[in-house]
Amino acid sequence: LFIYPAATAAQFGLIASLFKAIDAVGPLPAFAVPTLFLFLSLRSRIFSLLPASRPNRAEQDGKATPVEVKRPSWTPPGIAFPFIWSTISLLRASSSLVVWRATSRVLASPPLLVLVLHLCVGDTWNCITNVERRQGTSALGVFAVLASVYAAVGVYFQTVPLAGKLLAPSAVWISIATVLTWSIWNLNGRQPLLPKADGKSVTLRLPLSDILEN
């Protein structure tokens, strides 16, 4: 319970510091902003102190969850998830460009940092869900992911309504994912919502270690 929020805060601090360093040098060219947010949307986990790898679909017969995990009948097919997340990543990038232009071309602006926080919360949730496979803690933690995306959509809309509308599909999808997460938890024995001493240890690692490993 301590490690998860601490790691999330540390990851957020690293990315926020990077943004401030870039701002100190000068505004990025406009084309670089959506590229940066597209990269973060896809690979923000390289800044995480927790292992936050995505599911290995080859090992799971193309499914989003391990083959032994029971899923509701309405679960989208595994092939749909990459397309959904790719679309959401593009919408995050384009909406962030709109916000960046409206906030004096500053990366470390409050609206953009709210989206960064959402990405950090999502990476921590991925560690809980896909690495540690704690279904109960995942069911509880997904509400933090949901709250953070609604916060991001809200501040984007307040900044520029168009940006909020572009980001809104993220909130719709994560709302669906929240129901799916709780359905999986319910179908698979209702594991404890809080993490237990069950041998699923959390391993902290240095940021950017994914790059070194790859």
C-alpha cells in the first residue's frame, strides 16, 4: 500500500522534472509535442520504478488475460485491444497539442501534468494487474485509473473544449475496462482487495531500465 503510491509519485516527479527542464531550454517545435505525448502514452512505463510491462499476448493465445482466467462473455477479442489503445494514444497526443498551444506552449502546465499523472497511475495499475496479477487489488486500483482519466478530460475541456472532447474516448474505454476488471474479479474467486503477503513481491527498479534491457 505504501510502495504503489510512492512509485507513482516518483514516476510523476521524473516526468514533471523532464518537462520543466525542456521548458527551461525553450518551447519545443509544435511537431515534437504530439510525438512526445504519443511516446509517453505508449512507453511512459520506462520512467516507472515498478515493472509495468503489458500482457504477453503470444503466451496468452492472443487474449488480454491469461488463458486460465475466466472472463465475461462480452469481453472484447484480444486483437481489439491494440487497435483501441493505439487510437487512444493518438487522441492523447492530438489533444495535448491543443492544450499545449493554449497554455503558452509550456509542457509543465497543470492540464498536461494531470494527463501525465493519469499515465503514471495506469503504469502502477499495470504492475498490479499484469505483473503481480493481484485481481483484487487491480479491481480496487482501477478506480484510481478511472478517476485520473476523468480528471484529465475535465481539465482538458476547461482549457480547450476541443481537447476535452478528443480525450473523452479514453474515459469511455477505461469506464468499460473498469466494469471488465470487476467482472473478472467476481468470476475468479474474489481475491482480497488489499494486497496480502502471498509471495507476490514488488521489485523496484531504476527508471529507463526497459531501454537498457531492450
